[in-house]
Amino acid sequence: MTSGITSETLQEHGHLVDTIDKLAESIRSLPKDVQWGSSQWAQDMEIFDFIRIQALSMQNAENNAVRGCYRDAYHLIRMVFEGYFILRLVSTCDKYPMRVRIRKAVGDSTPEEAKTRAVETAQKHFGGRLIRTYMEDKNILVCVLRGTSVVDNQGHDTGVVIPFYYRAWHGFRPLEYHLKRKTLQERLPTLRFLAGEWASGPKRARNYSEEDYGALYRHFLTFDKVLENLRLNAVLNKKTTTRVLVHYNFLSNFSHTTSDSLSILRNRLIGQTRPDGLDVIYDHYLSELALLYHLLSMHLEHAVRYLRWRRIALKHEGDYRALGRQVEDEFGYFWFIFNKPHQHDRYCHANRKWYREKGLFYRPEDIRLGDVRYYDDPLWRLKQLHQSQRELLTGNDFISPFPREDASF
């Protein structure tokens, strides 16, 4: 059965598979084109290893999608998807928030005086690294800081900043945070046998208290905070953050085994019942969507961006950028995070706007790209793209570039 699914997938989506493989090969070969010179850091290779590991996982996702193992494919895609935004944060984002609790001191007649004193203290303590301050609530002052500047052997500022997020990501130890002795003894009594070994664990554990690790996790490493801090660094804005959450929630359906994801699998994938179990059948849309998640193109683009940020030359940079443009030209109908909406999305928005503003007719070409509302279900939207449509009340129509008879809805 699997070989039949594989053949059908490659027949219908062979070009997508080839593109993923081409992107993965480019990511593997890119370090050979980097002209490191004398400026290579250990961080550089760690970032490139991060990207190469992501490429391996994405190829595993591709293999699962090709074989019809869609649940496993989407689980892997979700991991790579989340990892991409962590990568963006820890590799190049140089602005980070430091939270300070305002405490009223002797001599402060009003809370406003305490706040003013806290701001002045921050300005004096952080100096030129302080970008701005704002109040998160009535007691918490947030100081937006720039990361630590790198100096050369003569002590001169190189203009390169080590992101605080890199150090936070590198320094966080989930086992030391979650499997503390107190946790083992009081919350997980069945694992008490670990306590003795844990007591003689790494010395680095002495350098971080439970509160230190908790602060790193809560303020910098949860996915919500990753997105919040990417917005602080202008990598994301309100619109692109919404798009990230749409896909994160859709992919998490499969990772968390929700009722919704099981319904998708049961309704679309399970064939006839046999005495020895259930058959998985080929699904054009689930396979296409899994292969359309062009995360490797985004990783390749960021690798090039990272080298520019580090002021390191890359041979054949134009070829790497051209591959990214090719992905957008051929598969840009998948409106993802940073690319533009398709004509179908403008068609839907024009019809939606007519329903909201009765009597005013809008054509798809009248809708500005920046105004188009994002979709909330990637799978449903992809299926719609495969069917030509006409809205009788508005007269708008959409001619599918790849119509399918099974795309009725």
C-alpha cells in the first residue's frame, strides 16, 4: 500500500519533492562557500549546524508525506516550524527586554517618584545599551536593551552584537529546571532513584537557581515570548504574528493529538476496514500541503542574512537567493508567513467585503494586498485553490490554475 501511495505522491508532487531536496542540498553545501577569514566564531558553526539539523528533519517530514504518513509529517513540520523562529531570535536579534520591579523607597512620596527613580537608575546602569523603557504594568518597568557588543583585539567595537537570546538559549538547561531534587522527591516519587546521581550533577547547576531558569523560560523561551521578542526586533509584526499562530495551531493539532486532527485523519485517510486493521490511503491535499511548507527556503534565506549580519562574504550568494525566488515563483500560491496573498485570497476578501458593506461591489483587483484578510485553515484554503469559483451576488470569479474534480466543498 505504501509503495502505491509513494508512486502517486511522486507523480502528482514530484516537483515539490525535488525542490525540497534541492534546498536541503544547498543548505548542506553552503558552508563550503562561506569565506570565513579570521572572524569565525563557535557561534557561527552552531547556527549553521542548527540549520542543517532543521534540513534533516524537514527531509524526514518529506519522506513521511511521500509515504502517506501524514500525521508524522506534520508533527515534524511543526518542530521545524517552531525551530525556525527560535533560530531567528537567537542568531541575530539584538534587542531584549529586562524587567525591573519598582519598589517604593524611603523618600518616595508617590508611585510616580519611584518610577522616575527606577528609570534614572536604569539609564545610569545600562548607559548606551538602553534603547527605551515602558511600563508593563503598574509595578514592572521594562528596559529594552541592546546585546553585548563584540570588540576586537585592540578593544575597538566591531559593530557586531552577541544577542542576549543566544546566551539565554545556550544557557537554559531544561533538565536542571524541571527535574530539580525537590521535584523528584515531592512530585515524581517514582523517579527518586535519580536523586543521588542528580546531587553530583554538573557544576553549572550551582550557577543558576530555580528562579533564574524560570525567568529564562518564562520571558524568553516559551513560544509566545519568542514571538513577542521577534516583534520587539521587527522580525514580525501584528499581521505576520497572526499568520505564525494560524500555522502553529494547525500543526499543533497533529502533535497534540486533538480530536480535530483525528477527525481529519479518520475522514480523509482511512480506507476500507480489513480484518487485520485499517488502510491509509493517498490524499492529494494533505500531501501537497505538507510539501508546500517551504521552511527550508526560509532557513536558506536566513543563512544568507546571518552572514550579511556577520559581515562575512559568501561565494555564489546570487545563486542561493535565486533558489529562494524560484520557490516563491513556483509555489507562492501557498500564502505563508512573509510572502504575498494569491489572487484567490483577494477574490475571497472582495466577496467578504461586499457582504459587510452591502451595496458596494469590490473586484479582486480593487483589494490592496496589505488589506487581504489571512485565512484560518491552511488545509481548507488549499482545497479551495483547486476549484474554480463564482460568486453570483458580486459577479466575482476565480479560475483555479490547477482545478481538480475532488475539490468540491
